[in-house]
Amino acid sequence: MDYQPVVVRKHPRPASTKHNAESRYWRQYRHPVFIKEYAPVTSVHFSPAKPHRYAVTAATRVQIYAPRTQKVTKTISRFKDVARSGCIRGDGKLVVAGDDSGLIQIFDINSRAILRTLDSHKQPVHVTKFSALDQTQVLSCSDDTTVKLWDVPSQAAITTFLDHTDYVRSGQVSTSNPNLILTGSYDATVRLFDARTGECEMVMGDPSGEAGARNTTPVEQVLMFPSGTVALSSAGPILRVWDLVAGGRCTRAMSNHQKTITSLAFNSDASRVLTGGLDQMVKVYDVSTYRVVHTMRYPAPILCMAISPDETHIAAGMSDGTLSVRRRQPKASEPASKDLFSVASLRTGAFESFLGGALPTLGQGHVKEKKKSKPVGDVDELKVESKRKKRLREYDRLLKNFKYSAALDSVLRKNVPPTTAFSLIQELIHRDGLRTALAGRDDVLLEPVLRLLLKHITDPRFGEMVCDVANVVIEMYTPVLGQSPLIDTLFVRLRKKVAAELRFQKELVKAKGALDMLLASAALSVV
């Protein structure tokens, strides 16, 4: 009769609900790189163009980092005062930044030369951004309560909005309409401006408004969806959702942060919103339900945060001057570029790869692959298949030769799962060879046995078998106790763990009795 290998018993395991698919994705952003700056990092912005370099604004300089190496490639320090809101243009060639003197400067990202100077604001400029659709226009928001839209070639302000009554610390040009501008101010309002009329078309969060939309705290950040129909704003720890189509009605107000929310960012397809706050947390919301699907903790209060367009980096600037960059390695199955039908891809012919190479490659030679031709037999020909003999595992080979002690040693290694180890122990019990496998061991060979018992004594899958094996070990090695301090320590730890488990089980029985009594009384009251 042939040897029958050990059957590894499969134990039912409770389904793990600790990390769902969403959480597992965001947990891929690991191995954070911490870069120390001289002052609080007030702005981080990723270039929309590859290779997605990012501008970090801190103190009196704007630094351009390479995403692969996290090294500084360019440093722009031609500021008279503290720099603010370094922003890279869509083509990745220009950088705009303001400062606390009210000056706005536009730089060439490679030569760092000053190309344009916009000097009209009287107080610090906290927001400078290029228009996404018209790259010759720049938006600026200042502490002098004004919002300006600039024409870069002429260095002149196209429109100036004077409706805010306090500092304007956040703003954005719509990505669907270059004439719509969304701003948030310390006067507790969010306003939508139209550059064509020069007027404020919508006011949201007015303290005298409806109860759900009423806001009394400064607006720190605003963000408009790419569709231009919905806007987000943060005031204190509350994140609000505004329906612009319905006249600026507040549809949701969420308070998942403990302190002020200082930064808002979308992922590449705007299906998730990331919020960073002074409570050292970054929370990820699903925009379909506005529920928090993941939370990331940081070592200091967060002042700014951004995610790269290819979703491989999350950069966050903190109040203690630390820049944290988390990286994710994209899988090979992920598409290299999501925007396959953009103007750039059409010009470069990248759409051909999307069509699966269906277009003919005119004027190019074709080389045949070297493949061995397979022999083809007759239709009625029969092929006799020979089954390969299954190789036995190491512990099976040792068991087959009745080397019980060596077989037990082979499953006590670190990389062997406990189900395999206890299945072999069960086989040794059936063969009446457990005592033989455990006999004659010194402290070096006995240590892995005791560590296995100590680790799994409270596991309900193996608890009963661990108790049986522990009884045999104690019975065999009681006469030699006291000769090895390590073995004595392991026996004491095993005893303490058993005592703690017994106390826990007693408490569970008490709790079960109390619950049974409550359920029984509830059932009687219903009847």
C-alpha cells in the first residue's frame, strides 16, 4: 500500500472586515518620505503635465521636486517676503507665486527667470493659480479682500471683484468654464463670480441664510467639481457641499474632523475627495455617498495637501515645516494614461495603442517570430498520457521513514503555517508517535515546541490539541525543570497565559448569562 500524505485540515476562519478594498488601495501609499523645511509648508501643487513635478512653498522660496527621487531640482527664492501659493501651469513650463508684500511673480520653471510681475494688491496674496482652460490668465486672492483675474501677456487685471469684506484665502477658476471663479473668504461666505459681467452671481454660507447653509466661521478652502455643477467648502471642521445648479443650495454638511479643515483635493477622476486638517488627519470621502472610506494619520497639523494626477504620490505640508510624501507603486494592469483621447495623445498617436494596434503600420517591415512547429498527428491517433508522480513534502518523507522527531522539527520553522504543524501533530497522535517525537530534546530543540504552544494556546482552532501536547510535554520534562532558564521562563509564560485565558472565559460566561437574562425578560414582555 502506498504512503498516504498528511492531510492538512482547513479550519473555518472568520471573514476579516478590518480592511476593505477601498482601504487596501489607500494603504498602498506607504513608505512616507519626510523632508524638513525651514518654515511651515503652506502650499503643495503637482504639475498637470508629466513627469508631474511638484512645487512646495515654504518661507521665502518655492522649491520644485522630482517625484521619482524626491530631490529638489529647482529653487526659486526671488521674493521680498514670505512666499505663498506656488502653482505650476498646465504645460509644466511656468510657475506663479505671490508673497506677503502683495506682489505676484511668474517664473520660467527651468531658468527661474522672472517673466511677469503683477503688482496691484496692497496686502498678502494667499492664492495664485493659472486658469485651467485659458493658460494666459492668472487668478489671485488677497488679504485686501479683492479677487483679481489677470491677463499675463499684458500684465493687466481683466476683472477685479470687491464683494468680499474680509481676507480671501481660497479660490479657483472653474475647469469647465474659464469665466466662473469660486472663492472663499474669512467673511464666512463662498461666492461664485462671473468674469463676463464682473459681478457676484451667487453667495453661499451667508450667516443670515438657512439653518443648514448658515456659516459663521472663516472659509479656509473651496473646491469645484470638474463638471462645474457642485462645489465644496471647508469652514472650521465642517465640510459643506453646494449645488450650484440649484442656486447654491447646501445639500450636505459633514463634520468628521476634530479641528479646522485646511486643504481639499480630488483624485484623478474626482470620485474621491481628500481633506486634511489641523487634527493631523487626512480623510478620504466617496463622493457618491460622502462617507469616509479611509483615514491617514500624520505627525503634525496639516496646512496643505495634494495628490498627483497619476495617483502615485500624496504630498502633505505640515505646520512644523515637515513635507511628507507617500508613494504608491502602480500595478502593471493599471493603464499608463487615463486620458487616452486628449489633444496631446491624438497628436502623438497614442490613441493607436488604445485601438489595440488595429491601424496598419505602413512602410514598416514585419519580422516573423521564431517558434517551434508542433507535430500534428492523425485524427484517430491516441496519445498515452503518463501521470507524474507527486513529490512528497519534507515532513511526509520523514514520516514515511518513521523519523518522527525530525518530522516535527521540520514543521516548527517560522515559515510553516500552524495548520500544517498541528495536522502533523494530529498524525503523530494517530500513529502513537507523539512521545517518540518529543523525547530526548535539549533546551535548543524544546524551545520551538514551547513557543508554538505559547503562541496558539488561546486560538480556538488549536486550543484543545495544544492542551493535550502541553500535558505530554509537562509530564515528560518536569524532572529536568530548573536546568535551563529559557525553558523555565517559557513554562511560566505558558502558565500565565492559560490563567489569563481562564479568567477571560469566566468573564465571557458572566456576560453571556446577563445577556440571556435580558433577552428572556424582553421575550416575556413582548408576549
